[in-house]
Amino acid sequence: MAMQASTTRRGLLAGGAAAAVAGAALGTARRSAAQRGGGEAVRIGLILPMTGPFASTGRQVEAAVRAYLGANGETFGGRRVELLVRDDTGVAPDITRRLAQELVVRERVRFLAGFGLTPLALAAAPIATEAKVPMVVMAAATSIIVQRSPYILRTSFTLPQATVPIADWAARNGIRNCATLVSDYAPGLDAERAFKERFTAAGGRVPLELRAPLRNPDFAPFLQRVHDAKPEALFIFVPSGEGAAAMKQFAERGLREAGIRLIGTGDLTDDDILNDMGEPAIGVVTSHHYSAAHDSAENRAFLAAYRRVAPDVRPNFMAVGGWDGMHLIAEGLKRAGGGASGDQLLAAMKGLSWTSPRGPITIDANTRDIVQDIYIRRVERRDGQLWNIEFDRIAQVRDPGT
Amino acid sequence: MLTVLLDGVASGMLLFVLACGLSVTLGLMNFVNLAHGAFGMAGGYVCVVLLNRYGVPFLACLVAAALFAALLGAVLERTLYRWLYGRDHLDQVLFSIGLVFMASAVVDWLMGARQQLITLPGWLQGRIEIGGGLATIGVYRLFLIALCGAIVLALHLGLVRTRFGSRLRAAVDDAVVARGLGIPVDRIFAVTFAVGSGLAGLGGALGVEVLGLDPTFPLKYLVYFLIVVAVGGANTILGPFLAALLLGVVDVAGKYYVPEVGAFVIYTAMVVLLLLRPQGLLARGGAR
Amino acid sequence: MSGGGTTLAAAVPARTGQAAQPGRRWGLFAAEGLFWAAWPAAYFAFPDYLPLLSQVAIAALFALSLDLLVGYAGVVTLGHAAFFGLGAYTAGLLAVHGWGEPLSGLAAAAAAAALLGLVTAPLVLRGGELAGLMVTLGLGLMLYEAANKAAAVTGGADGLQGVEIWPVLGLWRFDLFGRTAYLYSLAVLFLMFLLARLIVSSPFGLALRGIRANAWRMHAIGTPVRARLVAAYVLAGAFAGVAGALLAQTTQFVSLEVLAFQRSAEGLLMLVLGGLGRLYGGLIGAVAFMVAHHVLSGVTPQFWQFWIGAALVVLAIAGRGGLLGLLKAVWARLLSRRRGGGSTAQ
């Protein structure tokens, strides 16, 4: 017994030492945080998945926010803004929540921004409410997010918003029965529901509804099911990045030769990797709010600014969410003044309209969700590169749920 | 549904090529190398870079990927891994997970976090009908089956028929005695490790088209590798091979016939198999 | 765990030698006091870091529960998050459905996790080491999938919404600054640690160590080996369940991630990092890992993984027995030097 007890104690000195080391480490971080302060600057806490499976989302958004600051200066409403970027690894809502809490409590950020995925945004929502800090959602796309806190504003999109137009388009263009294949998580289910409701309301039929697990190495069996069911078209939603694999399998299985058309939301033909998708992508029709090929002066300015920050990357719809989110923050500061409270900033940002690189958008004053044009696009080759070429536009689409 | 079966076989074969190196290091060298997938990732990226940036023919890319991963394996084995032979398994876990973290970060730094894509050469695209319209299968999947089948055969023969194989088996059964008999145990282990890494590299390159490739690759598929090795048993080549085939077929068939249940099928199959045959599919009775 | 057996055997002579040095015992006693004094001190020293510190305390409790299983009973697991997650969902669901009392939530979580342990123990303890390990992994993954599919109950991938926890003991509300959350987590960690310490120094704990060192011999001297292992598995499960419930209550949110493989693996990593079979190993590993993670990911949000990885590799190659082992070696060296000079004073 005595022997036993002394062993456990043996480790203890080590314990104390480690705690001391930990304390010193925290102290260092704290001092450096204090040095960064400078009192006057407006701090923006940007929480994004910078590592892990959704890192590309984080990189796109961060680059776009930096591009905005590069192009428009860093001073709005008389105050310089300071970005504090934090990595929540994309899969850990408890980390997102903790980071939000720390940013609010310790760094005294005036805005929370970023939020790559739905559960991450939902986890941080109560913090925004309690701290009365505006929270700008730049990427996550499930409908319910904005309802979770009166301080949430969204500059990305919602899946039903992007899905409904393609369902209409399919019904208008003689597709009578269309299978669906979505990733089995909230945005996927949102897309599935929205597509089915709209498509069947227009007289279409959905013979097959498939849900692929989110962490799914192989779409082949699902597409084989579709092949054997022989619908006229297949609607796909998969998270950005997975689209390429789905599309390749679509081509390899000979679904196109079997006369099945491929449609989807723009996540499928994500600009970030569209160019590497090759032949199988050509001719795919999708609906989305942004294409890097959008023809406007605003978009050209955006592309130029983005290129200065990330020369080798084509900005995608995540990036435009980051750019517009930063614009929203900047406008809020200009209108309410750099020293305004969270509620004043929120009031200044609600109801704003401007012309984004994607086209005209409005942050609805009541829902705080984005209202924007949705485009129907077809993948085409231009100058040796693949682009989503817009050929139809549905003006000022709201989230159908609201 | 022959098509489903063949698809399952193809993905199982690919899984085997990726995982067999892990089975070798675990079974033959008693080393828990959770960083095995990192060699697959290295091979995959070599293939992507050569193919997309320099236009090297696909087959040459495969060879290069395998060689690069093998070389990487050999270098790391000599410089780092050998310090941990014979250590506690948990130390090895700590070490190899550390390697995975480093590998992911380095790849991210060099290549970015996005999915990497390749375009296969024309002769591997498309699909063919077999058995008079009985089933259709992608050419690339047939290619996978043929290539991986050849590798399995070569490995099996190599282990059973060659002098190196018999020395390896001797070294595994009892390293001390083998050393006493003048078998260069260290060198045999080093070569084995390099071959296992090279195969993983080849698998990673072959898998870009099917499994995708990004910096999370080593962790994403780690669970699958472990399943193959554990279900197959760590002492043979054929055990993991059968396990990989089974895994591939069950996985694909499960998704085809009962997509609602999703990944449940594969995990349930694994648990049941492990409960029925805890030592692996082809375990020699009481071999432990 | 053949490797585990040898480490233990090697440690035994050192331990008997140590009992004869009262001065050293006092030093360790002081260190233990210092370790536990550091936690409440951190409350005052780093008032801005309380959310992080409470997550450190929770991770420490999770690592402690793993230590009971891996370090003492010698059963390695890759699916320990199953218990953590079940505990989190139990506490979270209770709160969602109108019972937000925190302490009874912890108790319910412990009971649910213990029950899961009781049901799955026969499966896990059936085969050999690798098979058992993989069964834990498989069960963990199955539970994750089940929670994902049962979206009506768990909220699926969106996470469990609307968790509202009542004030602790009816007195302290969970606040934005995380003061209550930290002190609450710390108190629970401390009490659970005392319990764990009581358990490992009881005859039951000794039997576990014996089983880890040589199961056949323990069997031969009449110890019901299997029953002891089942008990340890259930116990570790209950501890992990409490940790999960703490996370659910202090963050007032439960996501699928509480069941993920990454959490199991990270817990094991913290434990091995700190050092196995010493109770404090898990705690120190958790502190070191979480703080390093926090500092590095603040400095370089994209590439913190590289530095953590490098540290793990170096530690695995250099130190036997994790951070605690390393510190112990340094301490032993210091002590022997001091004893050489100071023996005349006694």
C-alpha cells in the first residue's frame, strides 16, 4: 500500500513543473496579445477551418478577407481594423465555441466572422447573443443558422436558396424524373428537401433519393444505383471538394451515355478545383450565386485583388462570402462609426444592399439572411480553362424557408 | 450484380496494396506504424505533380511514386524508425502519429489543402462490357484488379519461394536465432520496410482517381488500413488480402443495396469477424 | 501488452529503493500540492483563459479515465470516445428535455457510460490485444454512425441544440467568462482524481497492476482476472462519461465530434505524452498538449500540426515513459547530485 501511494506521488513534482511551464506559455501568449492591442483598432475574430478536411474553405475565405483589406485599406469609420485568425480544424464545434468565447472575452473583438460549417456556426451562436457581438457567417449554408442568434448576419448563401432555381430549371427543361444524391449531413438534407419539394410541385418525380456518408471514399456504388434506375437526370449536392470524385464516377459509370443528365448546386463544380476536373465536368448544369467567370467590373476588381493575395488560386463561392462579409463589416463601421456598440453596428449592417462581385445582394433587415441573384451556369471551356458560364438568372432569391 | 461485385473487388485490391505494408511492419516487425498512410500520400502527390505539371506518362508516374515512397521509407527507417524497434507499442503510436501530423503539414505547405485531381490517359478511361452484356466495368477498375492481382501474387511467391522470403520469415519467428545463424536481420527489416512503403506509395498514386487526395489522407484512411490488417491477421499476405477483398465487396454492396445504413455495414462486419476470428482470417491455430 | 509488462517489471526495483528515502517523499508531496495549487492559481493568473482552462481540465479527466484502463489494466482502446460521447449526449439530452441540473446530469452520464461499458466489455475483452483494440475502434465508429443517423434525437451532424444548464448547486450560473465553468470542471476533476487514486491504491487497483504484469500468474493465485478487467473497463467508461458530460454542460452544446475517432486518438496521445500508469501522466499530457496546441495554433493557424508532430516524434524517440518519465529522470539526477553533497547535514 505504502509502496503504491509513493509511486503516484513520484510523478507529482513533474506535475508541478509542467504546470509551471504551461503557465509560462500562457503568460507569453497573453503578453503578446496585450502588445498587439494598441487600444484603438477594431478587432475582428475570424474563426475558420485552416487545417483538416475543410481547410480549403478556410483558406479561400481568409484570402478573400485579406484581399478586401488590401484593396480598400484597413481603416473604416476612423478606426483601423485588425484581423485575428483562429483555426477551429473544421470538425470540432467545442473548439469553435471556445475560440469565440476567448476572442470576445480576452481579445475584445467587435465582430465574430468566418464559420466554415453549420455545426460550428451553431456552436458559436449563443456567444454572439450573450456578448452582443455581431457574427458574420461567411461560409456555412444551412437555413436555420440565422435564427439561432439575433446577432448573426450571413453573406454566404443557403442551400435551399441555391437549390430551388435548379429544380425549376430542370422542370422547365423537360426533365420529368430526377434522382437525388446528397451528402448525409444538414446542408445535404436541406438541398434534398428543397429540390424534392420544388421539383414535385412542378410535376416532376423523384424516383430515387440517395444519401452518401459525409466521409465517403467512394461514390461508385451510389452512382451504379442511379445508373440502374435510369432517371432522366441526377441532382447532386456534395460539399465543396468532393464534387470532382462524384463527377468522375458519373463519367466512368457511363451515366452520360445512358442519357442521364447531371445537375446540381454550384458546390459540385467548385471554382477552386473545377479546372482540374477535366472532360467529365463539361456541360454540367448547376445553380449558384457566384461564378469566377461572372462578367462585371466588381468581379474583375475582386479577381485582381484576390490574385495579389493568392496568385495560384481561383476564388470560389466561399471566397466571395468572405469578401462580402468583410465589406459588410466595413460598411457597418463606416455607418455606425468606429466606436459604436455591437447593437449599433448590427443595426447599421441590417438591410444593407450593394453590388457584390456576384451581383446585387441585400442583407434582409428582418431575417439578417442574404438575398441574392442565383445563376444557372454550364461548365464550358474558355481559353483552355474550365469555367462556370452563367446563362440564366433568377433575380433576388430569398431562402425559401423564410 | 456482377458489376457491384467487380467494383468491390477493385476497391478491395486497391485497399490491399495500400495496407499490406502496414500488415508487414506490424506482423513481421511488430511495429505499430500509424504513419503508413503518409507514404501512400507521398506517392499520390508525386504522381499528381509529375502528371499534371510535367506531363509524365501515367505508368511512369506510378513507378516514380512507388520508388519515391520506397526511398522515403528507407531513409526514415534508417534515421528515425530504428530507434523505436522493440519499444512499447504506445511509444510507437506517439511517434508515428507525430510523423503523420508533420507529413500533413508539410504537404499542406507545399501543395495546399485542396483536393488533388488527375486526368487518366485515354486508354484507361471508359468502360467495357463483359460476359455478353452481363456487366459493365470501368477500364481503370479492371486495370486496378489486374495490377494489384499481379502484386499479390508476386508478394506471395516472394515470401514463400525466395531466399529473401525465407530469411524474412526466419527473422520474424525468432530474430535472435536468425541473427545467430548469420542472417542480416537489420538489413532485411530495412528492405522490407522500404518495399512496404513503396507499395503504399503505388497504392496512393493508383488511389488518386478513386479515393481522392488531400493532406488529411493518412488519417482519413487509417481506420480502413487498420481494419484490413486486424481482420486479415498480421502474419500472412493472403489474410489481409482476403480481408481487403471482403471489406471492399461488403462496403460497395452495402452502399448499393442498403445505402440508408451507410458505414454501419462495414463496421459491423469488422466487429463480427473479429469476434469470430480474433487472430485473423487465416490465423494458424495458436500461432501467437 | 508484452511491452507494458516489461516497463512495469523494470519500474519495480526503482520503487522499492525509493520507499527508503523519506526526504524524496516529502519533495514529491510538495510537488503534488504545487500541481493542484496551480489550477486555482491559474483562475486568478489567467482570468481571460478560463474557457481554454476548463477544456484542459475536461481533457485531463478524459486522459485520466484512459489511464485507468490503459495504464493500470493494460487494455488499449481506440474507441474511448464512445463513453465520452455517450456521457455528453446523456447530459445534453437531459438538459434539452427539461432537466438541466448539472450534478445529477453528471451522475446520469456516468451511469449511462458504465452501462455501455458493461454491455461491450465481453466483446472487447474476448480476443487478443489487436483484436480487442479493433473491436473498441469498431464499436466507437458504430456509435458515431448511430448518433449521426438518429438525427431526430441527437440533432445529427448539426449538433444538439438548446442545451440549458441550471446554476451549479442552484447558486452559480454558467457565465460568458467561463468562471463557473472552470471552477466546476476543476472541482469535478479534483474529486474524480481523488476517487481514482483511492481506487488504484485499493486491492482492486493492485490486482489490476498484477494482471497487466502477468495475467496467468494472477489467475493462478486466485484473482478473478476477467471480472477485474470488466470492472476496470466499466469504471474507465464511467469516468470518461463524466468528462463528456462536463463538456456538454460547460459548452451547452453537443456535437457528433464528441464521439469521433479523433477524440479517442487524441486522448490516447495525451496519455502517452504524459506517461502511462501514474494517474498524473494523463493530466500533465492533457495540459501540455492543449497548451501547446493553443499557443501554436495562435501563432500559425495553418501549420501548428507540424510543430506538435515534431514534438511528439522527438519525445517518442528521446523519452521513455512520456513527459513524466523525462522529468523523473531529470529529477533523479538532480537528487543524486544533491544527496552526494548534502549527506553530512543529516
